[in-house]
Amino acid sequence: MSDNIIDFEELQKKMSPKKILTGIAIILVALVFFSSYYQVDQQEEAIVLRFGKYLDTFGPGLHFKLPFGIDKNINVPTKRRFTAEFGFRTRNAGIQTEFSTGDYSYEYEMLTGDLNIVDVKWIIQYEISNPKQYLFNVEGRVITQNRYGRQALDIRTKTIRDISQSVINLLVGDRTIFGVIGKQREEIEVEGKQLMNKLFSDFKFGITVKEVKLQNIVPPKSVQAAFEDVNKAQQDAQTFKNKGLEAYNKEIPKAKGIKEKTIREARGYATEKINNALGDIARFNKVYGEYRKNPEIIRMRLYYEMFEKVFSDTDSIDLIDKKLKNFIPFKAITNKKEGGKK
């Protein structure tokens, strides 16, 4: 008992008021120091609350705040891209990706516009574009119940999944099964992204969908063989179409070339004839002008010119008058070699 009293007295001597106050001051300074700053990563933005009320949003870097929990920061990964999978779940991603064996037919079984059932699996990738809206407009958790059991989901996650699923169901339901499986696949991805972003914007949800990618689109197993035959027929039809286009592209340019050549030749022929006619008209007008001045001389000149033209290819010419009274031989009248004998 005496030892305990001695120890207590020694403890009282060591724990003087000055030392106690000094220790408290050191603890307070440490608390103030460690609670008055925070770090924001390059891929984050920080939402700062003061007494639980929104104050401001800050970007990456070191920031200061009021200590002792007066200001509270919530770092939100706004530059990170999140992925949501529909109709399947990835268990382990890698070179040989492993998928969950769970039954997700309630997500991927859909009805097309022509009343056929098709299995559609897809993913969406999104980013948090407005951290304030994302944190405060939707919050909490919900318990979902379906034929596969109960599941607790964050309301944000459930809302994202519900909107995405309703949009894809809507777009698939507006198209035929062959359109969904075939050429309208890209249209569904583009329109799905646009419609999801419109809905998230209307709800002020604070996220932006960056990518919608359809993974597997197949008919139910019971009719897959028939659809494969149809796909093969469509591929054969496309092959024949391509061959027809190849023949078309080979012959049509050739025919167009012949057409253009014929048109150019016809235009050249027409131009030549028009020019010749214009030349004849000019010569006639010139001769006619001279004829009006000296009719007799011009008439005789024209007669001789026509005479020379008619007999220009004849070596020997005999002329007689029309009454056969005289025989006037003009031998080789146009024979250049003999020089014009009489």
C-alpha cells in the first residue's frame, strides 16, 4: 500500500500542470495541422462541404480547409472511365478473360419490332462530368428483388443500369431482328449513346456516357441454325451484287467513253460542214457582187471555170456542136503534159 502511495506521489510530481498543458497544445496543433489540408489527385475533383453544406469544387493539387471537421472534402474520380456490363459479367479480365456463369437472361433477352426474340449483350462506358450533381442528386441504396434473388445496389448504379437497359430495349424494339443482327448495329450504338446522355442530362445525374458497344447479338439457340442459313443467303446475295457492280463499273465507263467520242466526232463534222457552208456563202456573195458589176464577163468566166472542173479528169476531149454541123476536135484540152493542142 505504501508503494502505491509513493508511486502516486511521484506521478503527481512528474505530471505538472505545465507539462499537461504543453501536451494538450501539441495534440491540438497536430490535429489542426493534419485536418486543415487535403490532396486531390490528377484524376479527381474535390467537393468541399462546410458544416455539411456544399461550399465549392476544387481541382487537382494541395488545398487547405478549416480544421476539426468544419470543412469536409469528398474526392470524386471525374477523369476515370467506368464500365457497366449487361447480359454478362467479367470475373477476371486478362489474356484469357473469365466470365461469370450466372444467368443474366433477364437483361439480354429482348423483343424486336417484328416480334422475334434476340439475345443482346452490351457495355457502356461513362465518366462523372458533374461531381456535385452525382453526389447530391441521387444517393442511398436499394434492395432489388428478381427471380434470381435479392441484391443490394447503390441507387446511382441501379439508375444507370435501368436507363441503359430501357434505351437498348427501346431501340431493339423499333427494328427487325435482321436489322439488329446486321447493318443497324452501329445505328443502335450511336442512337443509344445520344438518348442515354439526354436522359442523364434531364435527370441532372452528373454523368456522361462516352461509349455504347454491343457485344453479342444472336438469336435464341432454338433458331440459330435457321438464322445461319439466312445469313449465308444474305452473304451470297451480297457477293452476286458485288460481282454485278464490278461488271457495271467495267462496262459503263467504256460505253460512256464511246458515247463521248461519237459526240465529239459528230460535233467536229457539224463544225466542218458549217464552216464549209459559210465559206461557200462568202465566195458566192463575192462572185455575186462582181457579177452585178459586169454580168457578161462574170458569166463567161463562170462558164469556163465549170468547163475546166467538169473535164479536169479527162485526157482527151472532142467537142461537137449540138446540131452536128461542125466537128471541132479539142484534143487533150486539159492535158497538162501536151500543153493544150488545137
